[in-house]
Amino acid sequence: EPEVTQTPSHQVTQMGQEVILRCVPISNHLYFYWYRQILGQKVEFLVSFYNNEISEKSEIFDDQFSVERPDGSNFTLKIRSTKLEDSAMYFCASSEETGGVEPQHFGDGTRLSIL
Amino acid sequence: QKEVEQNSGPLSVPEGAIASLNCTYSDRGSQSFFWYRQYSGKSPELIMSIYSNGDKEDGRFTAQLNKASQYVSLLIRDSQPSDSATYLCAVNDSNYQLIWGAGTKLIIKP
């Protein structure tokens, strides 16, 4: 069964450094998402992406965050200057159509630890 | 503000019994409803989707939807210890944006 893949599984970064989290969505999916989950807390929506542009973003997704689809397969989340509070699991998801109609399928996540 | 509400639990159910998980939502325009299971430290995994009023069964899982009451539930029959997880309810809003509940922690006691 096709799946969403995320790399790396664990990223340790010094505060203030830039980090790029990578995702390969399911190949025929058109909508892509990033979520964050701080340890012990709920899943939080960050951003949705369609047709090479952001379609929705949350209040969390401020100027230090950016997303990109640099080629036909990868979907990346960049955090420009990391803060301690960015430590969390980051999940990428994709869906065939907008995730409000079709279900979103999640990758295994990247655990980001900011020191 | 559009919301999806779930009891955080934990909900403790003996092995072999029926576990009943509930979710309410605020947006009457919602059309799509999803249940995800999340094990500790893992990603959410889709269990069921339901789009019309009534019941939808898949193995030991049954999703129930009542749009008039703005209520969706998940029943797990013959509960197993491996069903112990957090169950997330997700509902689209009238703009097709997915709104997530905070999840119910389910514990199946052997």
C-alpha cells in the first residue's frame, strides 16, 4: 500500500539553526499538509499546500516557517531560526482531494529536538 | 469558532467488551467525518471515514453518524489490548478544512 514517507525520523538541532524536514507524499495525491504535535498535546494543523502554493495556514505557521515542493515528489517544511518551543513531532500528510472530503494519510513523523 | 469535542479520558474498558468513543462537532455544514488511531509516539492512522447518517461497519469497528445531533461515534467490538491508543475524531468544516479533536485515550484492560 502506498505510504507517506518522512525523513529524518529524528532531528537534533541547536537553537537558532535552520532545519528542513522532508516528506514524500503518496504519488497520486494532490494536497499536502504539515502538522505538529508537542509531547502529550493534541495534533495541531500548520499548513496545507495545493497546486504549488499554500492554501491554508494556522496562526502557528508564522514567518519562521516555509514550505516548498522543490521537485515532483518532495514536500519540505523549513524552520528558519529554531526555538526551544519548536521541539515536537512533525507529521506530513497527503490526500487525493482536499482533506475535508477525502481522508488524509500520515507519514511516521519527524521528531525534532531543539537544544 | 468551529470545534470538535472529545472526552479526553482515559476510557477504561475490559478486554472483550465494547468500547464506545464519542465526538461532537459545531459546524452544521460538515460533510466528512474521520476516526484516527494514534499509538504513543506514532502518527495518526486512519480507522474509519463516514459521510452519511447511520452506521458504517468495518470488521470490529463501527462508525455512527447523526448529523441532526452533530454527533459521531466509534464502537470497537471485542476490544483487545492492542486497541489501547488515543482515538482522534476529525471533521471537515463548510470550507473543507479538517478540524481535529484533542482525542480520547482508550485503555483496554486484560
